[in-house]
Amino acid sequence: MSALIERQPGNRRSIAIETTDAAHYAATRRRLTAAQRNWLAECGFTAAAGTFALLCDDAGKLVRVLAGVDPREPLAALAALPCSLPEATYHLAAEGVLADRARAALGWALGAYQFNRYRQPKRAPARLAIAAAELRQLAPLVEATALVRDLVNTPTEDMGPEQLGNAIRRLGKTHKAKLREWVGDELLKANFPTIHAVGRASHRAPRLVELSWGRKADPKLVIVGKGVCFDTGGLDLKPADGMRWMKKDMGGAAHAIALAGLVMQAQLPVRLTLLVPAVENAVAGNALRPGEVVVTRAGHSVEIDNTDAEGRLVLCDALAYGAEQQPDLIVDFATLTGAARVALGPDLPALFANDEAAATAALAAGRAVDDPLWQLPLWRPYRRMLDSYLADFANAGPSRHAGAITAALYLERFVPDGTPWLHLDTYAWNDADRPGRPRGGEAMGLRAMFAMLEQRYRRG
């Protein structure tokens, strides 16, 4: 959070940032000295979005920054500045074209993120001083986003099933939550057969981690996250380019952990259960084979058509267990299908829901906080694509059509009728650097779901 600090009245060491655009640039220039106007002309500054100019006084001291912005995109307006401006403390000037200053400050903080576990940072980000109330509002969101990014960016050797469990343990300790864990063959004894089947070939034991928090009298909220810490594809082995970034296949778990932290930090009146099945989908003599049949916790027999469709297998036991607690709502996050990326690209998480009121609320929340979701249908006639000749159904099928939908339909079978359920198929990754969205792990749908939960459960 060092990129955002509380603004102290009368701090003369803070440098003003004035936002402007082409429509208001002439008025902005009229407030400047002749020397500053000449400097802007020499620099060719036109207030184009994403550009900035440094303005000095007669003594050559930096006194103001002009930032060209698009007022329609406040989250991106300042996102490139923390690592572009000189290392100093800045504040938003009273003058400027951005109406949503809090959103702009959030963008600044997201743009300041650096993952420095394995190398020294090239520089420290510049700091933005904001009002104390804004800082209290934004700090949890910034920290939760950084947590998702950190967890996803960490290579599997340092973020295997045990380490992912430790991240949940730290979260539980912070918020005085209860933790329970089933490891290795304990999964079989406790009837989590699909989690065990996917993770049994790894030298690092599979596990299911459960965190519980809240008062018994409050409505039950279950959050589930896919924690496949590395995915080789199993015996249906991925090619090298498909396996290269599979450290990020626990991105759903990272989102679920961060969302649970936001819920507890905000003290939402819910009885929370966080469930993370954490495994590596590895190759060994005891690996799950195509053609096997596994009987799930819910009692459904599943034919393994493809061992690379493992995410839905670890999720289905966790969903079934969560549903046994008769929750008011189940939310799951998963880096589940490439088909969702083909359909919606890397920026839009696919939202599936068995409850239209919950879906409408989630979509509206995403728009309100500039964290968009896009709903895809649970088109139940496509269940036939998962038909099996010897089991209740298969985990995949021969058709490449509607891959995100059929994956969601598989999961839906483990959520009882009448239990509201939201499923987010998210990429959790930025392929390239953009303002506010550095390359690597990314939180996608996190702020949207927290805003929806706040609206659903906040008292008063």
C-alpha cells in the first residue's frame, strides 16, 4: 500500500497532478505561466490520454504534473504514472476533469504493483496522497488484488498445495477463523475421491482446505476456488507451450482466498466457508487414466474422458461438500477453460449462474466498480455432450463446441436445485503490460463479486 498514503493538510512537499483532456486543455493552459506554456508547446503535449508533462517553476523545481486522461476511464487514468513519474509524493489537484477521484487513485495503486520476490525492483513507485476516508476504502481492495497477483505469480516450487494451504492458514490466523484440512489418503476416508484422484500422482500430497468464520445465526456463504498448483494435463499431456504458464492454474483459489479475506475484513454478516482443493495434476505410474470411472462425493459416477479436464473434478467434490451446508449462496472461481478465453478474450471472466437475480446483481456490481463480467448461458441441452456409455456422465467429450458451457454444466450437477450458485471462469492473467495491469497474475472479477456480496449482505 506504499503507493497510496494519507494526505496531510499543508504538505508542501506534495506535487499536484492536474488531469486534463483535449476539450479542456485550452482552459488548463490559461492557468499556467508563459514559460510553462512555451515548455508544453516545445514538448508537443496535447493532453492525449496516457501522456503527461512535468512543469517546473522559475527555479527549475517540479511543481505540477499535467496528465492527459480519458474521463470515461478513470481506473486507467493514472495507472501508468507511479512507475513513470519521478519518485516523490503527489496529490490530485482540485482542478481537473476526473469526477471519480477514488477510482483514479485505485488505478494508481494497481499500476504501482511489482512482484519482487526473486529480484530487486528497478525503482520504487511514486506515491499518491489521498484523503483518509478514501484510503480506508481502497486499501483492502488494493491488498486483495496484490494477494491474487502474488499467489499466481509465484512458481509452483514455492506455491504447491502445501504452500497454498499455508496462505489460507495465514488468512485464518489474521481473522481468527477456524481451519480444517484433509491431506493425501485422508481425502479418501472423508469421501473426496475426485480431489484425490487428480492429485495422487504428485509427490506433493493433494488436500482440501476449509476455512470457517462468522456467526451461526448469519446466512451461509460458501466460496470455492480451483487450486491446481500446476497442470501437466496428466496422461493427456499438454504440449510445451500449453504447459508453460500452468503455475497460474490455481488462479481460482487465489481469487477465492482474496475474496474471503475481503469478506472477513469488512465484517460482513455471513457465516463463511472457504473451500480450496489444492493439487498438482502430475504424471506418474499411479496417475489417473483416461477411461477410468470415479464415483464422486455426490454419488455420481464420472467417466474420465480427458485427464486435462481436471479442474472440474477437484471442484465437484468441493461444491458437493459446500452444498451439504445448505448455503444461501455458493460462489466459485476457476481458471477452467480455454474456451472461455476464445469466446470472451483475456479480460472478461465468464459468469454462469443458476439464479438470475444473483447473476443480475453480479453483473451490475461489475459495471459499477469497473470490473466487468459477461454472462454465458447454462444451456442444458448441451449436457448431451458429456454423455457416457458406462457412467452417469463424463468429465469431457469429443466435441470442442461450447467448452466453457459444458464445463459449467458439469459443475452445475453438483449444486442442488434451489441453491443459488455463481461460477466465474476467469483467466487470472495478463499476457502483456498495460497501465494498471502488469504482466502476470491478475484479479478478474474479485472487486465485482465483493461489491455484490456487500450489497447482498451489508446490514443497514
